[in-house]
Amino acid sequence: MSTESTYPAPIAATPADAPPRRRGYWALWAGVPREFGFLILTMPIAIMALVLLSTTFFTGLGLIFLVFGIFIVVASMFMARGFGTLELLRLRWAGRPETVQPAWGRGDREQGFWRATFAPFVDGHYWLYLLHGMIVNPIVSIISWSLTITWSSVALAGTTGWIWQRYIPDSGRDVWPVEWVLEFMFPGNTWDIDPVVAETIFEFVVGLVFLATLPLVFRGLTLLHDVVARGMLGAWRSEALEREVAQLAASRGAAVQAEDASLRRLERDIHDGPQQRLVRLQMDLAAIERKLDRDPDSARELLGEARDQARETLDELRALSRGFAPPILQDRGLAVGLQSLATRSPIPVEVEIELPDASLPAPIERNAYFVVAELLTNAAKHAEATGIRLVVSTRDTGETGHWLDLWVTDNGRGGASTLPGHGLAGLADRVQGLQGLFVVDSPVGGPTTIGAHIPYLPVAPVDDERTPAPVE
């Protein structure tokens, strides 16, 4: 079955997390203009920062015994923060990876006027930014700026000197560096060479050497600034650990909430289904017991109805038990399980599955199964769709690991949302609890595209009896 013309293809996953490709020597030249722009502006900006920061800081320090001196010192710290942020932006513009900045608004320390005023005094980042702007960056910038000017000037003058030097008068010149070089390399030589021609060739060779090493020097100087900035202007590792702990705590809370919602849903399903049938079955058995002696025919009829009630109750319990441990996942894997879900859907489902054989952990398979089952159910109940497309695949992003991508697209009326109280909120919590991403694109009027991206660690393939899923 195909419904390609009635709903769009799912949004493709972006390869932004893929590791960068290695760059050769000639590729370094692509970054020379940006790196030159960064380096040539480094010392003017550093000197400006030195003048402004030292003026305000030491002025405020000298007036610290007065009330407004404190505010001048605080102003110098905020100025240092601004210059440090500018340095990080310039490094990013020069092609360096982004440096994670400190969490300036961390906790509640900046709530209220006085707390915000005195926050820089207790925050080590402000002092590091001040140290970077007043001492470290000016020193490093003078060195890098001087080397940048030297290397650029020698490379340009050496390779083009043979064009313009002929127009510069050299009458009376008796100092030729090329003669010193030749005497050093070949002591005692008696060569009779034209010093003008030799000097031109020597300068051209030196210019070529400087030109050839220009991208390496620029890259090295830019890396020097980047290393200094990451060490002094970036967030501390402890802050990254704090954020990671907070994210893990939030994810754990989301997973607990999702599990709690699943348990409540199971309780409701059992109450509304099998429990009611068991109550009816108990009543039927009581009626059979009363009629067994005085009305055997009626008791026999009620016994048949009780048998039907028991069979239907057992079927419902089996269906509910699949919500916790679907046997098809254990027996035949995720691909076949998703194919089974698509087959049972009352709406035609076009399936595209590309999964590695037996490399997904069991918890990932189980959660992916539940996510797809809920999405297909929602599309059937609420979307008023006539066609669904299910796309499942995996990708290896290199440094950021392996990801399982699930896309469900329907041509229904749209309007789906993950806001609290909506049906997708529980799914979003479940995916976030797995450190994944949940994406919803559902404009009013449709179509609806929902994606779940779940990270996982591949498991070693084992020999089992799972039947591979047919790929349509």
C-alpha cells in the first residue's frame, strides 16, 4: 500500500554532529583570511581593553573607601566580561570551535539589585576575565600581532621585491645580507656574483619560505589565543558536571513520571477491562451455582457465557501484558515488532525500516516499540488520517555516538502538541528520560511529522533465532 502523494516525507536528520573531516595543508589556506583578520585586530582590541579596564579598575580601587568606588570596580568587571565575550566571538568567527561560556546567571545569586551588584566579587570567572583583559591577552596579543605583521610583510615583500626594488635607488649601498649567508654556508669562497641579483634571489627564496609557512603560523597563533581563552574564559569542568547532574536528575524525573503514567494507564485499562469482566464472571458463576439444580438448561447457557467471558478476559490480559514485555521483541526483534504494529493499525501504514541486526539494547527496543505503538494509536484515534508513514533507521555520528531515529508522519488534521495535558506529553517524557530528542511538527490542518531520536550503545551481535524483518 502506498500513500506517498498524500503526506510528506519525514524531516531528515541533520549530520551536524558528525566529526569534522581532516584538513590538509592546502585546506588551511581557506582559513587564512579569517585568521589574519582575527590576528591583525587582536592587539588594538587588547590595548583598548587594557586601557579601559586598568583605568576603571584602579580608579575604583583607589576610591574603594567611598561607596561609588565599589560600583566602579564592578563596572570594570562587567567590562572585562564584555571584552572576554568579544574574544570568544572573534575566535568562533576565526573558525575555532565554540567555547562554552560560564553560567553567569547560575542559581539565585543574581536575584535582586544588591546581589547582582556584588556577584562579580564572589564569582571567580569575573576575576579571570579581568586578568585576561588586563595582563594575559595584551602580552599574548603583542607577540601574536608582531609575528603576524612580520610573517605577512616578509612573505609579501620577499615574493614581490623583484618587481618594485628596481625603482628604489641603492647607490652607495655596500651591505648585502646575501653575502653573509653565502660566507656562512660556504666559508672562504671566491665566487664573483652580482650582489643585486643574488640579493633578489635570496629575498625571493626567503619570501617563499615565509609564504609557505604562513597558514601554519596563522593557525598556530590562532590556536594559542584559543587555548588561552578556553582556559581563562570558558566554563569550568565542575560547572559542566553540575549541568550534567542536573540534566540526569531531570531525565530521571522524566523517566519516573513516564513510568508512573504508564502504571496509571495500565491500572485504568485493567479497571475498565479485565476487572469488569472478572466481576461479571463472578456474578455469572454465582448465578450458575443457584440454577445448577433447579434449572440445568439455563445454568448450561450461563456456563457458555462465562467461558466466553473468561476467554475475552484472558485475551485482554495478554494484550495488556504486551505493553510491558512484548514477546515479539524478545523472539524476533524490533523490526518485526514494528511491522506487527503497522499490520494491526486500522489505517494503512507504509513502513521503511533499516536496522542493524541485533545491535540495539533491549531497553531501547522496548521503549522504541512503545513510542511507535502510541504514535500509531494517536494517529488512528485523533488525527483523522487516511495514511501513515513509519521510517526507522540508525546512524553513527562519530563523537556523539549512535542514534536510533523514529519518524511517524500522517496526513491528518494536525494540531498535535507536547504541552502538559496533551497526549504526546508522556511520550516526550519517555524519550527525554532516555537522553533523547522528541520533535513535533504538526501545523493546524496537517500533516503531522513526529520524530524521536534516541541515543544508544550498540551491543555485540549474538546468534539467535530472530527472523529479520522484510523491508518495504
